[in-house]
Amino acid sequence: MIKRLLWLAVGLWMLLPVHGQDSLRQESQMKDEVMMDNVIITGKSKTQRLREGALAVNAIDVRSIVSSISSLNGLVDRTAGVKLREEGGVGSEFDLSINGMSGNAVRYFLDGVPLDTKGSGVTLANVPVSMIDHVEIYKGVVPTWLCSDALGGAVNIVTHRKRTNYLDASYGLGSFHTHKADVSGQYVFKNGLTIRPSFSLSYSKNDYMMKDVEVWDEDVRKYLPTDRRRFHDDYLSVIGQVEAGVNDKWWADEFFVTLAYNQTAKELQTGQVQSRVIGMAERTSQSWSIGAHYQKRHFLLDNLSTTMSLSHTWDDALTTDTAHRQYDWNGDYIRSERNEINGRAFSLRHIKRPLTLARADMNYRFSDEHMLNLSYALNRTGNDRWDEIDGSFEPANDVLAKHIIGLAYNQSLWDGRMYNTFFLKDYVNHLSIEQTDLSFITQSDEVATSNTQNSLGGGVGTRFEIASPIAVKASYEHSVRLPLARELLGNGTTIYANVALKPEKSDNVNLGLFGTVNAGLHTFFYEVNGFLRFVDNYIQPQITEKEGTMQYINEPAVHIKGIEGEARYDWNHRLQVTANISWQDARNRNRYMADGKESVTFNNRVPNRPWLFASAEAHYTFPNLLQKNDRLQIGIDYQWVHWFFLSWEAYGAKDTKARIPEKSILGANVTYSWHKERYSVSLDCQNLFDQTVYDNYKLQKPGRTLFAKFRLLLQ
């Protein structure tokens, strides 16, 4: 109680800068320029202003390159301090790390609302790119208006909000029988009613070649490394959404109702390790959601603005594992009395996870320089599970509910040269558990069936412009992350529950130096950031038993430190070059185990985590090449990741322990658009030299991949 009163006292004392992240919110990219006779007028874009804010943020302008990309995954993966690792091809699960924090420590949002509201099948990989204006990646400290318990950072996808009629349609096809179609549009009626439909379809067989997998050779009576093609990895995703509402009414600046549907079907080819080959098990899901969004300036009071949203999602998933077979990489099988995924009983496992979300965000502006923000979010997730044929599986209906309250003060001083934000957050987590099976694994016999936890956090961020090309930013946050339903309750098949998981707590410190230099047609932007993370009860996945399944566990103490740098160069809006490098050192700082003995993994790097990586890309644009208002853009990109250990480096002999090998791949792309970008055609090649690439748990990714895309834009 005393600690809470001290936090509140400090917060009230500091009440003097943010949701300025929405108005003081700074966003980033290279500066826009307009030539008038011999005068150059420069103005900062939204993404550039975001980068120059008080918090550590990456910002990606998607609108300018939407014709050439098929998904956000590769784009996000090439930004400073961020590493995205996929388990395979299209539709595979992935792990995104930001400044050394990964997995569920990172949260995803669509226009400030959790992406979960669209259903568990909607991810960065299949959000329709034609809808997106830009992407914000918050590293470490997350602003209160997102109303989240994200510990490592957050990715906020911001859609464009045009006020005109338009139709944006694209179709692409690529290697391994991959197809992707996106359609989005808007029609504004004379009475002001606006309709925004969107549709996206993704399909891939993912039948790429697996190199050097072990296959039994009957002639020599042993396993030999051989190349084999994947044979059970089809993926299908369908996303549909309709928004209907109005803008600029006396009672609402914006009010929209949304109905969305998502369906996915994924064949499973491997477990969490590729030595476990699966030939018939699959997972399907479907979700419906309905939601409403309301926004109003001068709400009740002249200087008070508000944003509110309410949604409910029905999310059903089914995992089918009923084959009496055990497969190898030849596609051959032997009869088995155990299932394919984890070697247990055959199953038709159902999981329903209804999600109810309510959010409110209010800003009171004292003046152009001072603003107060109050936010609240309720997130209630159910976990209704049962099995049609596995009699040993105990049905259960668990509930995980979170309440998050944020209070922030934002200020802009000295004509915008200095920005500050001070904030407090209160986290309330309520868990009601019915499941009791496999208690020796899930720890369900060690926790109360119903419990509530409350934690406080808070922090400060500041940015100061010393001179035009030199500015500094710093931020600190004491943050709390409440475990997600996936971590606490598992997924009923490949991830075991661990209901004894504790919330993560972290003290995050960020310090950065950045600036922009303009010299005629040349623009140069640089940024260097250092960070420290002191994490208690660090949540990470680990392989369980020998069956290729996972479970999330707490590591008592992990310290993370790192530094990253990024440079961007633009010449006359024709040549753009970007390069970045990141070093992240996450180590176990728990010296003693529960029995008092010294831990052999003390001061070891956290396993299965990249710790040194870099990327670079360059694009050149030829305007009016073949006809007026056409454009040809040629680009190249490069990624490098240092090798890292698969498990704790203290385990096993150094020369034989498993490691994820170095990754070094090159990509190239070309895009041609004409008729003021009404039509465009693009060709993209990733892994140009067909390198063997691994990411998570040494799961092999596709080799050389080609993707062609055609886009039509009518407006």
C-alpha cells in the first residue's frame, strides 16, 4: 500500500508532458522536399516526427512501397534492433524480438487496438498491406495510449484514412505454389455514410526442399543426410472485413462499426524440431468479430478529446491428430499407436477463446504545450477446451482477465525543441482455472483455482534538440507484463500449460542520439541507441521432454544490454540507402538454484536468441522512364545474423553442442508503375543465392524464393 501511494505521489508531482504521442506524437522517415525556383522547402513526414519523439521508436512508411511487398514480416525484420524468426514458409509461426525481448513480450496493434481482436489467425504475415499507411515499432517503453502490458515493445499498424472513393486490388504468385490476393476499397455516400470493405487470401503449399535431413538408408543400415521436399505443409488464410460509419458529425468526429471474419487451415510438417516429421496432423481456426470505434474532439469539454472502442471475438480452433502413422522425410510411414505431435493419445482437440475488449482513452489539453492523458483497457479471454476422442483429456473452461489503467502527462517546451512524457500504469490480472490434468507438467496443483494480482509501473521519456542535426532522447520505465493465455494455458497440443507462471517485471532504460542533415538534394539521417533491461521472472519457451513440444517457464533474473545504430541517406527522392547493426547481450543472472547450488548457466547468454545482426538495403528510382508519370524502382537488400547456441552454452561439449548457423542472405526486387501508379508490376527474389537458412530451434526456412505481384489502384 505504501509503495502504491509513493508511485501515485510521484506521478501527481510530475504532472506537468503525452498522449502527445498522438499530437506530440512524433513519427519518422526522410524529410519531404518541394523545389520552387531555387528555394527548397522541407517538412518532416509523419514517420520522421515519430522517430524524433521522446521514446525509442522505429517507423516504416509502407504507403510508398506497398506495390512491391507481399507481407510486413520481411519489412519489419530489416529495421534496427528488431529480429523476426520464422519456423518455416508462408503461414508458419514466428518470433519477433525487440531489443532482446521477444515472443509475447511484444504486442501487436491495428490502429491502436490489439490485433487479437481480428482472431488468432491474423498476424503481421497476412494483414492486407493495401490497407496500411505506416508501421510504428516501439522499443522498450510503450506509450500509455496503447494501454498495454507489453514489456519488450509494441508494433502498431496504422491504416490510411482516405476521405475519397477508391479501389485497391492486387494479386501475386510465387515459389512453392504461393498465391496472395488483396482487395480493399471505400465508398462515401452523399449522406456521409462510408463503407470500407477489405478481403485477403493467402495460400501456399510450402513444398520447398529440405537440405541434409536425416533419412534411413536400408543399404548401409544407417541415417544419411539427404535433400527431401516438404510434403505436408499447405497453408490457407482468408480474411474479410467490412467497416461502416460516418465522419465529421456534430456528435462524433468518427464512428464506425466493424464486422470481420478469418479462417485459417495449416498442415503440420514438423514439431518444434525438424527431426519429428508429421504427415497428417493439421490445425484449423475460424473467428468472427464485431466491434465499434468512436472518436470525438471537444468531448463534453472544449479541450477534452476521447477515443473509445468495444469489441467481441469468437475464436475457435481445432487440432486434428488421429493418424496411426509415424512418418519420415521420404514420406514413408510405419504404423503407430501414438499420435504424431507429441507421442500421446489420438485427439480432436477443440479450443474456444472468446475475447472481449473495452478501451477508453481521454486527453485534456491545457494548452498547445501541455496535455494530460487517461486510458483504460479491459481484456477478457476465455479458454474453453475439450477433446472428442481423447478420454484422458480433461475439459476445462478457464478465464484470464486483465485491467490496465494509464495516466500520462506530456509537454512540449521551447518551441518544440524539448518533449517530455511522464506516466504511471496499473496492471490487474485475474485468473480462474479449471484444468487439472498433467499437473506434474502444468503445475495446476500448486496454484489457487482463482487468484488476482496487482502491480504498478511507470516511467519518463524526454527528447531535446541540441542543434538542428543533433538531438538526444532518453526514457525509463518500470514495466510489468502479465502472461498471455497462450503462455499460461498452452494451446492444448504443442504447447503445455504452466499455470504457475509469474508476471515478468523489468526496469528498462533507453538512451539515444539522432539527427538529420540536409544539404541541397542530399538528406542524411542517423540514430544510435543504447539500452538496458533488468528483467525478473523472464518468460521464455523451452522444449519439453523429447517430443518436440514446448512450455513457457520463468527464468528468475535476466539482464539485457545492447546498442544499435542506423543510417539513412536520400538523394533527390531517387536514391535511398539504409543500413543498421544491432548487438544484444541477454544473460542469465540467477546465480543460485532453488536447492541453493550454484547454477551452471549463471552469466550464460539466453539460448536460441540472435545477439548480433545487421541489414542493409538500397533503392534507386527512374521517373518518367518510358512514358510520363511512370516509375521504375530497383532495390537490393542484405541480412546477416551471427551464429548462436540452441541451448544453454554451459550444457554439453563446446564442439558438439547444437548451434544455429550464421545467416547471410541477399535479396533483390524491381517495381514498375505507370499512369500515376494506377498500375504496377513487381518482382521480388529473396535468398538470391539459395543459402540454407535456419531460425527458430534450427527449423529450416525456404531457399531461393521468387514472388511476382500486380496491383491496380483506382481513386
